[in-house]
Amino acid sequence: MDWITKNLPYLMAGVSVGGQYALIAIGYTMVYGILRLINFAHGDIFMVAGLIMVYATTAMPIYIAIPLMIVVTVFLGFMVERVAYKPLRSAPRMSIMISAIGVSYLLQNMALYVTGGLSQQYPTIPWISDTVTIFGATTKRVTLITPVLTIVLVVALVLLIKKTKIGMAMRAASRDFETSQLMGIKINSVISMTFIIGTFLAAVGSLLFFTNYTGVTPTAGAMPGLKAFVAAVFGGIGSIPGAVIGAFIIGICENIIKGLGWTTFSDAFTFALLIVILIAKPTGLFGEKATDKV
Amino acid sequence: MKKRVLAMALVAAMAGTMLTGCGGNGGNSSNTGSDAGSAGTEADASAPAADGAKVVKIGVYEPASGDNGAGGKQEVLGMQYANEETPTVEIGGEEYTVQLEIVDNESSNDKGPSAASSLVSAGVSVVLGSYGSGVSIAASDVFKEAGIPAIGVTCTNPQVTEGNTHYFRICFLDPFQGTVLANFANANFSAKKAYILTKLGDDYSTGLGYYFKEAFTGLGGEVIEETFQEGNSDFTSYVTKAKNEGAEVFFAPVSTEAAALIIEQAAAQGLTIPMMAGDTWDSNVILNAAKGKDVQIYVTTFYQEGGNADFDNGFKGYINSNPTATANNGGDDTISAVSAMGYDAYYVALEALKAAGSTDPAAVNEALWKVNYTGVSGSITFDEVNGDAMRDTAYVKCANTESGEWDFVAEQGVN
């Protein structure tokens, strides 16, 4: 019992942070699946979602602020795609990648300008911010909610992709971009939809993440974004279950490493894990076999 | 082709709306510079009309963004208030208007030197700053090569002034502060086991952590040390570790940004042991984070609100009269010790300019060794080896989690 009380907090922190990484990682993996683009701005959209929430709650009650934050964030994700990626659709892939990096820095610097570089205190959201005790370990309720909510959202997403028409269009587009266009799929709306879903999940992720770790800074999205990207690659980029499982593995391992007392190496471990997995299995855990189209 | 033009226009429009949209509350950091500028010009107008053009520039090398942005801004506020109070100085029989040249070192050891270079090219006579030891050490050589003296305001790491003759300092040092904290933990909480959390690569954090450990183990205590990295925001496992190991005090000399996260997560996990830290935690960021939570927070600092009524009232008036200043002070009029230190640093610089009788940096550097000034934070004279102020007391404060204010606990020395 004592052992559980002592070690449960590490596991809970790991599962919860893993869930938050998972929500971000899905955005990376879906966009990669369809566009073969690593959307470097994704972590910063996550940060902007946090800032929107900070400013929204100063002006309106929380039950309006949350939907508004999600809508504005989704719109931002949609606009980023339309403005920064769509005009480059036929350009070499490297150009879109550079454009993504540009958007990332643009968002970070805008945030720096708006906040004046200071950490903004994230609002306390009632109920999920409450402290709860399980097996003698105290934590915030959000820690327990995160994994459940993550799994519910992922199941919904998988159903959407498997059962609906737009889901089928997404699968077709990720299989073969050009051919699906020839088959009459409106590729632009499919891509927009992908970005909308990705940013929606990132917005939910930011709500959960910043409720636990309450400071929003212009660079707050960089580290979670990077870890989520690692998770997506780890699970096999392009695969949604892969991204989710990868994210949970990374979140849990990271906290176990910290629990063992090797705090200095917890980040080093994450990235070392990435290298090892890429050497052993270049496509990641659930990655599809690379087929070169001739 | 048309589409491309349209896209370009869209990009421009988006960037444009973002800029205008943010105009309202945006100017926090960028305005400080122009504020100082306008204060300077106003002073120009009021200076004796005969030779109103004489201007002496004092460089302000402080963080306005990054980890230490909040503290840096409060320190600059102290200087700006002092500048507003005394906008002119008599140097060699002539009246000079003092102009503050403010740069942002972004709390970053990489970006600090280029900010310092811009001060050098602005032709400043003396530099004040910085909040944060790492950035001060990083910029030290730039000032040295340019022959410009610098006055460290609240950088407490010994290495800032060690082995050089151009960097001075008006605050106490970490070996002193670490010992004070260790003594306090030992005497007041009879702590035998301390948990020390420091940030990797931060000279201030690792330095103070080290001196605390030295002093604490010297008193027969035991320590558990852990570190975290830049960009880390998940402190739950550190708090868990402290609890599991049965530590009796939690010592975390870290930036306010990390501190707010640590306090939040410590409260969420029901950490009941006292949390202690050095001068960085003396900030309303900490008070806001701790308000209404079940945590005990003790800090050592340079100045206790109420120490000098004139300064307190004047400074509060200054902050409340100017919305930008209020925002830079974190939204209320709590007086941070760093503001008092910034205020004193400005007057020390004026004393040195007067004594030098010239705006030449080399002369100011010479004059600084002999400056003797009694400021709001106590008497300031520099020792002859490193140019450190001789300080022998620190104030210990405790955060009142109900009222959101600091409660004075003790005035502590080492003995």
C-alpha cells in the first residue's frame, strides 16, 4: 500500500501527460498522413489556444470562454493552412516545411508581443481543477480525466475516419493524393477538415495541459509540441493509434525516469528513445511500409 | 498567378490584422524604451534653457521577456521611478539630463551580449543590471572591452564580479544568502533533510543551490538534489520525490516562471512542508500563485516593504499613475525588493557620475570604488577586491496565502 501511494503519482502524471501529448500528436500524424508535411506550427497553435483562453476568461464567463477558445483555435488552424500551406501545394515539399517553420516563429513572436514576454497564469477551471485523493495520492481531477477523454476522442476520431464519407475521402487522400483527386474527391476540403480536426484536438489538449501546468509563455508550446512529434514518429507517423500509444509510452517513461531520480536525463531519454526506435524500426511501431511510387 | 497574388494579399492582411489587434495591450515591453525616451525629452524641456542639450546616458541591461522578464521589468520600474524623481545630475559643475537606454537581454545568455553591444554603441557612461546572474556574466566581457563600468543590481552569483574591476554589485551574494536560508531552515523548522531543486544551466539557480547545500550539510543536515531543464513545465514527479524522501524543507531557487508552476503543483499534491527560495521569489507572481492555496513559502530578500515610507508611497503613486507601469509590475502595486534595488542602483550611478566629474566611462569606473551611498535598502559601499557591496543582513518574508501579501518574519544575518 505504501509502495502504491509513493509510486502512483509518477504513473498518474505519466498517463495524464501522455494523454495530452497524444491529443497534439494526432494533429501531426494526420497532417503528415495526407500532406506528407510535418506541421511545425502545431505546437505553437497549442500555445496560442492557451493564450486565447487566458484572455477570453478576463472578458467572459468560463462556459462561454471554452467553446469560444476552441472555435477561435480551430479557425486559426484552418487559416494557417489556407494562407501558408495551400498556395505552396505544388511547390517542393521542403518549401512547405520552411513555411511551417515560419508560421511557428510568427506565432511565437506574436505571442511574445502580446504578452510582453511574461508568463500568463492560466484560469482555474472549476471542477476539473479540484484536488482529489486516490490511494493516498493527491492530484488534480484533470489528471484522471485526461486519459479517459483522450481515449473517447480517439475512438470517435477512428469511427469518423472508418465510417463516414469524409473519413473515407481522408483515407483515399492519404493513400494516393493525385488519384483521389482524379476520382472526384475535393482535396482542399479534405485537407481543411484534417487541419480542423487536428487543431480541435490540440485545443482540447491545451485546456487539459495548462490546467495542470498553469503558466502560458510564448515558448510553452515548443517542448510539448516536440515531444508529441516524437510520439507521432515513435508510433509510426501517419498512424493514429500509433501516435496515441507512442504518446502514452513517452509520457509514462519520462515520469518513471524522473521517479528513478535521473531527472537530468528525462528529456535526453525521450530523444534517445526516438533514435533507437528509428534505427530498429524506421517506420515506427505501427508505421506503414514505405512504398515508393514509381 | 492570380491565386498567388491573392495568397500574398491574404498573408499581408492576416499579419496586418494581428498587428492592429494586438496594439491595445501589446506595448508592455516595447513601450518601456519609448517611455524612458519621452521622460528624457520632457526633462530636457524643463532643464535650464541655456544648455539643455547636455545628456548623460545610463544603460539599463535587463530582461523584459523570457524566464526572468517579470523580475527584470520590476527592477527597471525602480530605475524609471528614480529617473522621474531625479531627472538631472550635476557633473563637473554642469547640469546634465539623465537618459535611460533600456535594452532587453531576453533572460538569455546567448542573446545578452548583443543587447549589451547595443548599449555600448549607444555610448552609455555606465550600465545598470542585470536581474539574473547568468546574463550578467555573459555580457561582462562586452562591457569590459568597451571600458564601461557596470553595476549589478540583483545578480547574486559571486562570479559576476570575481576577478574583474569593471563589474560592481549593490546586493548581497549567494554564499551569504545560501547560508542565511540554511540557518533559517535549521533554526525555525529544525529541518534535517532538505530537497533542493535547481535549473540546469542557470548560474543563479545552481549557484545558490550549491551554497545552500554547503551550509545545510555543514549544520549536519542531509540533502536530496534534483535538476530540471529549460522548457520543463511538469514538476509533479519532483514534488512526489520530495514527499517520498521525507524532506522537511523544499528549496527551489528558480525563476518566478518555474516557481509559479511548482507552487501550483505542490498545492495540488498536498505538499505541506515549507518551501524556501532566494530573492527571485520575492515577487507578486509568487503571491498570486500562492493565494488561496495551502502552501508555506519563505523567501530571503533585499528590502522589506515598509522599510522606507517615502519610497513606498512615492513608488506606489508612480505605479498607479501609469497603466504601463502597473502592467509591468504585474497588475498591482506590491513593491518588489528588486524595484527598491533598481532605485538604489540609479542613485549609486548618479553618485559615481558626480564624483567622477565627467561622463567618461573610465572616470566613472574609477569613481565607483569610492562611492558611499545610503539608499532605501541600506548603506552601500564597495569592497576593494571585487567591487561587491558590503551587506550583512537579509530579510526573511513569508507569503500570506489569505491576503496575498508578504508577512515580515525576521531580519537575518550569518553568525
